[in-house]
Amino acid sequence: MQPIRFIAALLVLVMTLAAPARAVTLLRDPDIEHGLKMLAEPVLRAAGLSPERVDILVLDAPSLNAFVVDANSIFLHSGLILRMDNPAMLQSVIAHEAAHISNGHLMRRPINLRNARNAAALGTILAGIAGAAAGSGEFAAGAAAGIQGAAMRSFFSHTRAEENAADTSGMRYLNSAGVNLSGAVQVMDLFRGQESLSLTRQDAYARTHPLSRDRFRRVRALAEAQSREARPDREAEYWFARTKGKLSAFQRSPKWTLTRAGESGFEDVRLMREAVAYHRLSDLGRALPAIDAAVARRPDDPYLHELRGQILMESRRIKPAVAAYARAANLAPRDALILGAYGRALLADGQVQQAARRLEEARARDGRDIRVLRDLAQAEAQMGNRGMASVLTAERYAMAGRLKDARIHAERASGLLPRGSPGWRRAQDILAAADAAEKRRK
């Protein structure tokens, strides 16, 4: 458990930064996150990082950006992924961010969040991004929490020296992993001319990753000097097509998706994209055959079974959804997002105790899924555990930056739970954060 004062400071930032800005949320999808992990694995290993410890997370943001805030998480904007044309481009972005971790750049920041797996820390990150997107150049809300605006800006930014070092290291990782370095050149070309624009007109990536003509020339020179021949990687092409294909199917219009579903050349990806498009059109009669055909091609793929469960669940076909999620969970028993979805379906089916077990397992593996906190609170309430239901609800509100609501539920939990119990201590963390936030606001 993080020290109370550290959590309190983080939650103050959540509250003060999140209020005036458009909410920025994580896009949690097990298939997309798995695909990104598959693409990142060779690059992370080349960087000396463990693929099991570094998560690649997607933010629901149309801008082009990527960043790191700790040694365990790389954040990619959905808009950036959709602009990538090939796996080498996306892998080059991941390599560059991995270089910031390996080179120790995070330790030199005036604000250093050591664990973005903590719900409070994650809320701070999302709130800070929202503030930046809203044009709060000085991060005045951050200053109200006792942190200078310059420090908040530097939290999301790198120096030119760090960028040059990350370019060099990232290209070395790509070369070692056998990834074509031309992908890095293509990414740089996306931002050509950004350095001459005013700050407000630059892409988010250009604001946080200083660009220069020297950087463009250096990256191009490194690519031309690639010492290891990069061969076509069919597996990387597949996971790139699947990751980008599913993301675009949920973010673009169904009509757009249906006209381009087969462009990747992978039949199961085409079927998966068609299933999503028809599901979004509320056409279960076409969505279900499409996902069933995809499953028939990859019967042991847990992520296709998970999508089948989602389609059935959102079509109010609860019992078939439970069966689909159960199959997915059997195939991927350590995937927190799949376990959370399975628990959600069990809860909808009235299997409350089984649902609670699955949801608690999901929460223990990954506490960043706000849906799991909501569903687990509901399950605890139905089982008569009002104290734990209140703690979970308090944590959900705190993660969303709603400390006033979080306090109400934390106070309720404190009165219901045994003093000194784990749940009671979690409630005290929320109350301490709310008290600190109130003092900073005065």
C-alpha cells in the first residue's frame, strides 16, 4: 500500500485538475491490449525491460501522442494508433518510449509517479492529460495543489537531450529486434514542420517530444545505417492489423468499417471487424455469424470468445454470454479484463457469489478497471456486505476525481467495517485524501 500522504497528494490533483476539462478515459479491451503487448514484446526485451511488467495502455484521445509516467506503463493515444500505417511505425513509438524508461529520464522529473497501476496515480495522470487538452498551459489547478505549473508541464514533457538519447536508444532496440527502422522515419515524417508552428497549433506529441531538423536528420541517418537486415514479420503484421482493425471498428462508423473490413488480408480480422460493425448497428443476426466464423478459424483464441461474449451481453443474451466469457476465461485465466467481463456477466445472470469471486480476482490483478469497481460494489451490496460495497464505491469515485462523493461512501464504510481491517484502512486512505484536498483548496 502506498503511504497515505502520497495517495492524498495524488487524489488532490485528480480533483483539482479533472473538474474543468473534458474527461480522458482509458480504452480497456483485452484483445487490443494483448495485440499491443505482442508488438511490444521484442522491442521491450531489446530494451532490457520485462514485457510481463510493462503495460501498453490506450487513451481515448484523437490526438497523436504517446508518453510514459513510470517504469511499468506506456500510454498511447488512440488517434496515434489509427494513424500508423504498419507495425514498424507503432513499434518505433513503443521503442522510443521504452528508451525513456531504460535511460532513467523519469527519475529527473520534478514530479515522479512511481506506480501508475495505483488507481489514484492513474486518476492523476488522466486528469493531467485532460487539463493539457483543455489548453491549461500553466496547469493552474496543479499549482493549487501545491505543485508549480512548470513542474506539471515537465511531468508530461522531455528535454531535447532526452529526446536525442531516446531516438538513439530506441533505434538500437529496433535494430536488435529486427524491426525495420524505416518505421521510425515514417513516424517522424508525420510531424515534419511541427517545430515551426506555435505551441497551440502543434500536435500533442510535438509539444511533449521537442522536434528539430537535427532530430529528423539523425533518425534518418540511423535508419540508413541499420546493421541488421529487417525481414517481413508476418506475426507483427497480423497483430498490428488486428489491433488497429478492432480499435477502428469501435471508433469509426460501421459503414466505414464494412467497406474496409478486408483490407488487412487476414480473414479472421475481417470477420471480427464485420462482427463489431454489425453489433454497433444492433444487427445480431449478422454480428453473431461473423464472430462465430472468426472463432471457427481460431477456436482457442480467448479474445474472440470475449468479443462474442460482449456482443451477446450487450444484446441482452445473458446466459449465452456467460458461456462465451467462461470459455474465454478458461483460455486466458490470468487476463484481468476477461475475468472482469466474466464476473459482470455472472452478476447479470444472478450468480452473485461466483461473480464476486471473479470480480475480486480481476481487481486484484488490475485495479485500473473502473467497471470492475462498480460491479464488485454491486455484488458486495447484494451479498449484504454494505461496508465493502461502500469502500469500492468510494474508490471508484476517487479514481474519477469525485472526492466529495468518495468521502460520503468512505465515511459510511468507516462506520460499517471493523476498525483496522483492510477495507477500513482503504476507506481511511480516501478520507485522508479528501481532507488534504479540502485544505489545499482553502
